Amino acid sequence: MTPPTPLDEGTPIAAPPEPAPAPLTHTTAPLSTDTEHRTPTPLAPADGEHPPPGPPARDDESRTSGAGGKLQAEGEAGAGQRVLGLLLGLAAGDAAGWPAARHRAARMPEWTRRLTRELDTFAEHNATTTLPLPLALNQPPEPLRLGPSDDAEWAAFAAEALLRAGDDTALGDLSRERRTRAAIDLTWNAVASEVAAAADRAPEVESAILPLRARISVRAGLGNLATGLRPPATGHDNPHYFDDAACVRACVLAVAHPGDPRSAADLAEFDARYTQDGDGVHGARAMAAALALALTGARTEACVSAALAELPEETEIGRNARHALKLAQAADSAFALIPLLEHQIVDHVYSYGVAAAETVPVALALTVAADGRIAEAVPAAACLSRVADSAPALAGALTGALGGGAAIPASWRDACRTLSGCVLPRLTGTDLVELAELLEATQPARPGG
């Protein structure tokens, strides 16, 4: 890797590989931005529907429902609760999808997963309709209990960069935005150095045994970094450039630019270019823009309009999002919307259900159909089994930020606040409630406040 040199803010900063970042530490240095704000395009109503309300909701207005009733956001005191709602909502959605149990099973001995595969083969060969599930047998079953998995841990990975950027003792000679981008670059290169070391012990990068588990796009992006490529090549020369791995990270990166969807989208794209291209980048921009407004108390319609402004109409993700939102506006409820999304948005041809062109439109549409209520959006997203690895987490992040931490039922908060380390072992035991407090301390002042 070449040492960092001064570059313009749109160019990733090269940095030498360094050891993996230390566990999350406290920082109080705020981030700031001078980037101009772009007003999002209003969400187009479906035929025969009334146009959505324009201005964001006041913090003291009833905006969404909590676990069992109306939730009142309360000014600046509710702002930190929205960061908490984002993280816990994302984790709850992650846990609600059926793939979470498969991811968490990585914490079990390998023979338990092998036995599950053998039982699945037995069911196939013997026409048995009793299907096997991840199992513990004589092992402690805790890893298989309800809890967050890969999405929540990669969200925490993104949070590490924001916390590093808020540390005045690191990269202190850079502007806040440059510091954030440099921190993202350092975080990626730290992991890439581990990939490079593992590759030295293996015949090829793809067969290297890594101290982490990741999506195809992330594995390929890290492999590209380890061989000396830089973004955007690491995301472009990538077999899964179109997936939604960066969309989850983008939800957290929006914390750096509350109320400024354009700057949040630009930062999300900077990060996304390490692993994505095309719709994978567009989806990350859209989620960051939506979350940037949600973190300041905007209405659901304004958040979704900001996301839609980042999705070009001529792209697959743009076409799907506009169609899904028309379906959502005409649907009576999130539950009623599920079959429509299943038949008209979700793909049944490809072997993986993580395309950003599907999961982001599904998350946005269910957020609208649920009127921003996490208790409706997340279960509905989990019903769409083909996209259940990501769509519930994305919907949970957005509706969690809209409703705040109080919208997360206590039972879900308790089950989902602690990371198991099933994909990033060094994050084992990370408390998302504490992480939300640290992230809130790094936030810049909100517009008008």
C-alpha cells in the first residue's frame, strides 16, 4: 500500500495496512460539514392518491407508534433516542430474518453445521417434508437464540470509522469530513492487511482462511484491496458489486450528517466504492439520505423522498423503488403489501437474495405502508423470505430512527443489544446501546438546533 497523500475529498485516501481497529472507545469530538444541502424530490403519489405531506414533522408531534401506542418525539432529547432506534431497529430486523440463525450458527462447533447439511440431504433424498434447522444437541444453545448477526456487526464496523473520526488525537490535522473519509479508509485497510496476511499463507485470496465472515462483495473488495487495488476498482471489479452490503453500513454513516441527505449520501458512496458499484452504490446513497432526515425527526414521506432522489429512474433499483412505492401507497397495510412485493419486486431466479435493487425498494415500501412503525414494517419484511437477510434490517434501521429507541419493545432491546461476533469476532460483546451513546457524542449540531 502507498502512504497517504493530500487528495481532493472525492478521492479515497491511500493508507498503509495497519492492525485491526481496537474495540470501540469513547470519543466526544463532534463532526461537522460545510456541504450544501439538496432538497429531496417529493415522493410522487400513486394514481388517485393524495400527495404526501411536505415539511418534516416537528419533534413534539405524534409521528409514529411505539411498542403498543403513540410515541412522542421530544426535541433534542429525542435525537439520541433516534440513533439508538437506528441501531436497535437494524439489529432487531437483522435478528427477525430467518438467515440470522444460520449466521449465528457459525458460533457453534463445525460438526453441528455439517450435521444440519446431512439432514437436509437426507430430507431431499427421502422426500421428507420435515426440514432441519440449526441445532445444538449437546452444546450450549445460546448462539442459536434470537439475536443480531451479520448486518448488525457490519453496521458496528462502520460505526468504528465514525468514532475514530471523532477522536481529535487521530488524523487531527484534517477537516472533519476529510477525517471521516480517512477513518473509513484506515478501517478498510486494517482489515485488508489481515486478508493480505492470510493470503500469504494460502494459494489464492479466495481460499484464504480469514478471521471474519463476510458477503461475497466484501470478501472480493477486501481481496482487491489486499492486492493493491483502490476504490472504485475494488467495488467495480467485483462479482457482487450489486448487492446491499454497503446499504447497511450507509445507515450508520448517516449519523455523520443528520439533516443533510446529500452529504450523507456522498459519504455513503465513498464507503460503498470499496465493495460495490452500480445499484449497490445507489442503494447505499438512498439509505443514507433517508436516515439523515429520519435522525432529525422528518416524516416518513420526506425520508423516502430523499431516498428516491438518489435512485436514478433508468436503473433497476430506481424502477423497482418507484413501482414498490406506488404499491405501498395503494396498500391498506404492510401485511397487505407483502404478496405484491413478493410477486412484483422480489426476484426468484438468482441464487442469492441480497440485491440492493430488491432489498432497498422493499424496505422503503414497507416503511411507507407501515407509516414508519417498526412493529409493522420489520415483521412484514421478514415474511419475504427471499430478501430476509437484509430487507428487515434496512426497514428496521429506518423505522427505528423514525420512532426512536422507545419504539423498540423491551424484549427486542434485551435480545438484540449485544453482538455475538458471528462474523466479526473482535466485536463479540459489543453493546449497541453503549455504541449509540458514543455515536451520538460524535454527531454535529443539527440544522436549526
